[in-house]
Amino acid sequence: MAQAQELGALVQQTADRLARQHVVGAVVAAVSEDLVEIRGAGSTGAGRGDAAPGPDTLFEIGSVTKAFTALALACMATAGTVGLDEPLGDLLADGTHVPSRGGRQISLQDLATHTSGLPRLPRGMLLQSLLHPSTPDPYAGCTSDVLLSGLARTRLGAVPGKRFRYSNLGAGLLGPALARRAGTEYEALIVREICAPLGMTDTVVTVDDARAERLARGHSRRGRPTAPWHLADLAGAGGLRSTATDLVAFVRAQLDVGPVPADLAAAIRLSRSVEHRRSPFARVHLGWMAHRLHPRQGAHLQIWHNGGTGGFSSFVGFDPEKRLGVIALGNTQRPVDRPALDLLRTLQAEHGSGRD
């Protein structure tokens, strides 16, 4: 495995590569069992000069939020507060109609593994996005009333638990359902179950005044400033903001590196013990995608999730077998996945080669 100087150089190269690829600003982090390197490039785009974003710059992390929501589910399941196979309808307000198919109800596990049969977007959102493709904050109207009203009129595309179909709606519904069972709000639930135990102080839905000056400005694919996204009651699908520092703590917990409370460690193990196989090489865990590279590429395991909003992109990936992880955050809509995955593969290859 690369030593600190070499690892830092690889991380900086990745950040610089992202900056060259028209990402206004980027922060990249690499995590190993005993090393952490965080480097930035480009600009925050927030009117504070040309300074590069850094470890404590806040970014919208989009669908990486789903990994937090699913881990909150695993935390509550290990505590006995919910059951993975518990029907979604049991956690919603009385009288809420939840569609079913083939005699099977949607379970909480189905939501976290994208096997609920629900469509990708809430009812009515696809038409809205087609008619108004430049809508600056497309999820802002996704309140519980709107979501549950649309849910009652939704037909499932498959029997729950049978087929993978990526769904912002399904993952998003999991957030308020868990919060309602816990007797709190979604953001407070994530802080209580995950952030506080890991010392993560900057992973939030709402950016307060104290954090506002550290918030990067989002940009379109063409580099034009964009408005922030607010996902209302669909926040569990993509509403969190976070920093590289916080996400390093999150990945270190996934790798079982450093102090992790026993109950949270048990929840992490549970989240990865659940899987839905998509192919011989790919599967879905609670909140995570996973694949094993072809033997010619080293047969390394990569567990990951990416995210994107109107002005940001994100990637978090790791190899629990080699205890390696990579984080990439950009304040542009252009994806950061490929450079991040290339860095992870490089680290995996070096680890496998016996370098130290």
C-alpha cells in the first residue's frame, strides 16, 4: 500500500483530473487502514476567491444519502425497533394505502435494496420534468401528503422483492417511515443513529448560518451557478449535505477501522449481510451497490454509491476486504465516478501487489 506521500500524490492527481474535466471544484479522499489523505482542486464557486474546496467544505451528496438511510434502518433493526421484513404500511399513518402485487406487500428491506417494484420517481414527477426540464428545485414539493397521495395511485412494476429497479421514491419513503417509528424527524434520526456515534458534525439536511460560509456553490454541467436542492419529505433519497471529513469517518466505520460503537458495527454488518443478486458479479446490499471485478482485473470487491443533484456530484466506494476507500465530491453536475473508481482500483492493485 502506498505510503502517505505517494497516497497524497495519487489523491491530488485525481482531484486535479476532476478539475480539468470541467468540475468547478472537487475534493477527493482516500482511506486505508492507517492512512487518510484529503485533497482539493478548483474552486468552491461561492464567491470567496479562487481557494480550492477542502476537507470541511460542504457539498450536496445526493443519492449517497441512501446509504445513510439504509444504515439507519439496519440500526433500528438490530435494536428491535423495526423488522427488515416489516411492511411499509405498518410505519405510515393509519389509512395510508400502499400498493402490493402478487399477494406480497412492500417491506422495509425492499425499499433499501430497490426491489419494491415502485417507479423511480413519485407519481407526476416524470411528466413535470419533461414539461419543465429546467425546474431549479424539482423535489421541493415532495411533502408527505403529496407522496402518500401519489403512492395510493401507484401500480407496482414487479412483485416486491423479486426485481431490482432503482427508485428514488422507494428509498425516499424509507426516511419518513423510519423517522415516524422513531418519533423524530429524518435529520435528527440520522444524527442520532450514525453521525453522533461517529463524531460526524457536518452531515445535515439543513445548512445553518454557522455552516453556510463553508457551503460550496453548485453548478450545471456547463459551469453555470445553480440553486440548491431541497427534497422535502423525500430527503432520505438524496437530501443530505456533508464534507469529506465526515464521509471519511463514515467510510472508516464501514471498513471497521478505528473506534466504532458495537451496536453500530452490528448494524453495518447487517447492512452488508442482506443482498439481492443482480448478476453473478453484481448485487445490492442495504443502501449499497456492489460488484466484484473480473479476475483479469484482480477480482477486487467494490462497494459503492454515487449521487447527483442539480449542481453537485458525489461518489463513495470501498473495499472491505482490503480496507480501502475513496470519496469524491464535486460542485458541478458532471459525474465524478470514473476518476474515483480508477483511484480505488489503483489502490486495490497496489495493496494486492504487496507494496507497503
